[in-house]
Amino acid sequence: MTFKTDFKGRLDQYAGVVNEAMQQFLPKTDGLEHLVIEAMRYSIEAGGKRIRPVLVLEFCRVCGGDTEAALPFACAIEMVHTYSLIHDDLPCMDDDALRRGRPSCHVKFGEATALLAGDALLSLAFEAALCNNYRGRLRPGDVILAAHELAAASGAKGMVGGQQIDLEYEGKPVGLEVLEPMHRGKTGAMIRAAAKMGCIVAGAPQLLIDAGDAYAQKLGLAFQIRDDILDLTSTDEALGKPAGSDLVNHKSTYATLLGLEESGRMLGELTRQAEECLRPFGEEGHFLRELARYLAARAG
């Protein structure tokens, strides 16, 4: 793959490559189970920034790996992310009617089908990650380690656990001692997994895996703080989902707990720290530095 040199060009290139690769893994809608597959496709094809797949591919690239062979892992993490969004939007969770500017999956297809679509995407993620499409181009041990990272980040000590903390404390005043572990799981775990998966499938040394992980830890928290700020300051149109939903659901966030000014200061400091973590990658880390700044300044 020949990579574009400008930041936006490469970002769009990665998203396009992932969207195209996703089609080889998504099932066809030609059987009696077509409705759940339509719901899966509806949610995957709704778009999004594809930040987690971008991290997989770029960390693979900067570690000298085969980015084409890393594509199944990039697709897999986006499938897990999309399943989590489908479930987050359900009435038993956040009860959001909009996602990425379109009706949420359960609004379009009904709650039961949306639930099953999320379940199917989670299963399909591991089918994709463990596929034989690039047999011989990746070391089997690296494939297993990368799949393990994805599984661990998805579960009770990762994304699911973070969501449970979120549900348990909804409507209750909480401090950073709750917010930080909640978002380390709900948002940060999958971002860290993306960075580590990219390094692992490239066969990177532990020094670079640890540096990627440190960057992703800072990036994940910065990403969440920016989300919290936007929930208070942006619009439905810009976000592609209801703005102000955290206030409606009586959720404590960094922005409501610390205020917009202090949250903005934290966002800037975490972004700076994320960039510092990329020192072991030298000049090759330029795109990842730009990505941290881009996410800190995003409008939606």
C-alpha cells in the first residue's frame, strides 16, 4: 500500500481501505436470517471516523509491519466498536434514537434485531481477526496475541465493565475516582487495544508496544474529555446524535464535574503527553501526533 503523506489524505485513505475490506467479512443478505444481517450492515455502513482501525493500521506501519495483513484486525475492532454502539443506544442503556445522523439500529429494526445484530458483530469480529486471508504473512503467535488483546479489551475488565460502571452510577453524583476507571474501560480499553494490536501484528519489540500503549492511554482519556465537552457545547447535527444527552440522563462527566475551562486544560495536557509518548517512533510518529491534535480539536 502506498500511503498519502498529508494527514487528512492518509486518514481518509485508511477509512476507505477499511470500508472496502469490511465487505469481504460482512455476510450476504440472501437467507432467511437476512434481517439481522441488514441491521449489521446498516450500522457498519453508517460511517464514522474509523479511529480504532486507523490506529491498528498506522501502528502496524510505523513498526514496519504489513498493513494489508493487519486489515482483518482493523475490521475486527471496528465491528466490536459498532456492536457496542448498537447496544449503547438500546432503551435499556442510553435510549438514544440517533446514531451518526441516522435512526439508531433499534429504531430502524426493532430492539430484538438490534440486540442480535450487536451479538453477531461481536462474533464476526473474531471470525475476521482469526481468518486465513493472510496466512503466511503474519506469525501465528502474533495473531493469537492480537486477538487476545481484542477479547480482553471487549470484556468485563474493559469496555463492558466500563459500561456497567456507567449504568450503575447514572443519576448519582460521582468524582474522578469513578469517572476515570469507567472511561478507562468504556472508551480507553478499545483505543489501547487498537494501538497494541497494530504493534503486535507487526512483530514489534516490547519497547514499541509499551510506547504505543502509553500513547493510547493518554489519547483515550483525551478523546473522552472532548466528547464530554462536545455534549455540552455542540449540536445534534454536528454530533450525529442527541447533544446534551449526558445532562438529560443525569450523568457526571469531566465537563460537568470540572467545568469547561479545566476540562479543556486537561484535554490539552493529555494531548501533549500523548505526543511525548511517541518519541521511540521518531519521525515515523508524525501522523500519530497529528491524529492526537485532530481528535482534541474535533467538532463531532
